[in-house]
Amino acid sequence: MAFILWIIAVILVVAGIVSLFRGQILWGAVLIIVGLLVGPGGVSIFT
């Protein structure tokens, strides 16, 4: 389960970074924050 959460977190953070480069600052920041919350290495909302 932790591996799946890690993959989802990486996808969200990468999507957030891409959004930042496209000029969508708010959406990119939200995706990065959600990715960091979901990731098992950081503060996970599931544990």
C-alpha cells in the first residue's frame, strides 16, 4: 500500500510542477501540497 501511495504522490507532485511551468500557479501549488500529504515519506493523511 505504501508503494502505491508513493507512486500517486510522485505523479501529483510532477503534475504540480508541470502546472507551475504552464502558468497555473494555484493549481500547481495545490497538486504539490496534496502530493506531499499523500506521500508515505512525508505527513500522510492515511496514517
